[in-house]
Amino acid sequence: MKRRDALKSLGRVALVLGPAQLAWGASIVSVRVWPAQEYTRVTIESDQPLVARHFLTDDPQRLVVDIDGLEMSPALRELVGKIKSDDPFIGGVRVGQNQPRVVRLVLDLKQTVKPQQFTLMPVAAYQHRLVFDLYPTEAPDPLLTLIRDKAQAEREAARSVQDALGEFIGKVDRPLAATEAARSGAAAPGTSTTAPPSTQIAMAPPPPAAPPPIPGKPSAAQRDGINRLVIVAIDPGHGGEDPGAIGPSGLKEKDVVLRIAMQLRDKLNTKPGMRAMLTRDDDFFVPLQERVAKARRVQADLFVSVHADAFMNPDARGASVFALSQHGASSTAARWMAQRENAADVVGGVNAATKDAQVLRALLDMSTTAQIKDSLRVGNEVLSRIGTVGRLHKGEVEQAGFAVLKAPDIPSILVETAFISNPTEEDKLRDPEYQRKLVEALFTGIDRYFAKNPPLARNRQT
């Protein structure tokens, strides 16, 4: 009788809880790896929260992760095949059942790392996520990288000029050599065959090679060189876990804006005295505040964030340029877009425990009136040029509270290249010729702005 009552009681519990609550342990939905030079992210998505512990080992260097409440599954084994050979941090991974209901991941490391582990609650299309970010123990200095890139470009340009000069001189020498050979053949034995002085071309010795960049802190001469540079920070929106807006046929905002941003960087780098820096140069996620911090670390003269957003109405079309507003959005659409873009951190996944986040947030709230005034100037220059490529959504620079535009000392604009949610504009964004014209328009607008508003002389603290 007691047994029968117990079974009835268990049946009532099952009806209340349902099969999902009775099922033991979490199920893996997906595993993803986002490798990049800045850091590699490993994401394990599951239908329930995961609890994990990790530790590092030396000789060989490994990251060992134990995840509780899991049994081995085909989805977890997929992680092995997702490690790419060019991953800067992970050489390989092994997955096994370390203990009953405990799965162990062993990541073979290519260099010493500082791992960050955190969890993310369900948001957008994602369920629960367990995230591991593997950062290098010593991050590269972005300002020094720009200096080195500039020096390398100058050496290559000088080498190209020298090669072209040598080729030209060789072409001049060949007819002269043929003439002298003919003369020497006709000359009497013992006659000197030296060409008259008037026909000889003196070969100047090649200029000495530029000294290689000095590792570590830039020298005074290098700082003088960087002082003459106009630095533009280009920010391709979204990336990694955050795809941004997705077009009707599946084109992702994060992919198309990265292609446009890389072309704009290359175009700006052809301009003497100007260098461009990307906040991301691959498919990985960068938090909004870190995008601004990167621009400030290289003491950028301009910050340009490139996007291709979606709107509630699929018929919305046209390019837009935005500057920051401290007093509210200039339109309902601007407010809606700013809210969408400011939610990128939630989708992309930010470690809430990151040190100094509150300090940085307070700093970014100190945007000045002068910054906004300069942002509107460059915005108008860019908007006028984009208008020659295609339709504009609005004929003036709009303003809204975009978090990514809150650098207190850098003119900052956000360019919506087109509405990826519009089928016609999605096709344009995919078209290389449209991308080329758009990049040319952005370049011309930026160049015109600096021609009218040269950056003030600065003392760069490096």
C-alpha cells in the first residue's frame, strides 16, 4: 500500500514538473570557437546553466576545464574539429568523461594565456552560455604597431622607387652598351674602349636602409614620426558571437561591415601622413567600451563606426550618418537604432567581472560639447559624399545616444551604410562595386574634413 502511494505521489510530481525538469543534467546545444590575434573565445551553449572550474598547467602549457553535470555527447566532441591550425592560442583540444557527470576539456596552448571564464544568461537566439576568453599575457601596444606599420610601408615604398629607378637606368644603359660594343669591335687592337665621359651615367649609391622598429617603447624619433600622422580608428560593428543584423537572404552585418572597413583602412593608408587602425580585423567580438578605449590608446583623431542595420519596416532604405547626442535622439528611428546597437554587449557577451569597467563607463560619459561639434562637422562631410553613391535615409546628420560614440576627446561618427533588412539594399551591400564606391565616398569625406580641420599638434604620451 505504501509503495502504491509513493508511486502515485511521484506521478503527481512528474505532472507538475514536466519532462524538462526531471531530465538530469544539461544538454549541449552548440560549441563555437572564435580565434583572433587579440584573443580566442570558446563558447559552450546549453539548455541549462553550466558550472565549471579551470586551471593551467606548465610544461606543456595547457588549460584544463572540468564541467559539472555533463555526460559526453556528440555536440561536445565537435569542439575537437573546430580548432583551426592558425589559432594563435589553441593548438588542439581533447574531451573526455573525467568522472561520472563531469566532463573534462584539455586545451593544448601555443602560448601563455590569461583565461577569463564567465557565464551568460539566455538572450536573443542564444540559450545559456559558458564562455572562456584566452588573452595573451602581454597584449601588443597598438600605437607601436601603427609606428611599425608606417615604417614598413615607407621602406617598401622606398624599395619600389629604387627598383623602378634601377630598371629605368638599366634600359638606358642597354643601348649605350650595345653602341660601345660595336665601337670596340671596330677599334684597332689595344685601343681603349672606355666610353667618353659624356656618355657615362653615374650610379648613386642606394640610400641606407631605414633602421628596424625598436621593440618596446617608441623612441623620441618614432614619437615625432607618429606626431605627423593623422590616425583614424575604424570600427566594424558587431563580430563573433554578435552577428548584428541579418538580411533576408542571410547576409550578416558583421561580415559585410568588416569587408568595407578593411577596404577603407587600406584606402586611408595610401594617403601620405595618414594611418588607419581597425578595432577588429577578424570575426571576433569587441565590447563597446573597448572599441572606444582602443581608439583612445592610439590617440586617434577620428573614430568611424561602420554598420548596416535593420529596421522594423523592411522597406526602410538609404544610408545614414550619426553623431552623439547628450539630450535625446533626433528621431524615433535614431533612438531605436541606438538602443539596438547599445544592446550589442548583451548579445556578444561581456565579462561583467572585468576590472575597471565602472571607471571606464564613467569616463565615457564625459563626452564634451566640442567633441559633438566636431563629430557633426565630419558627419556632414561624409554624408555629402555618401549621397553621391546612393540614396540617403535622412538628409542631415542624426544624433542619438550611441555608446560607441562616447569618446570624450575624439570626433566620432557612426555610418549606417544601408539597411540590410531591405532586400534591395542587402544585394547592394553584397556587391563589390557598391562597396568600392562606398569606401571611396567615406575616404573622400574624411579627407575633406581633415583638409578643413587639421588636427592640433599633440604631445603623444606613449
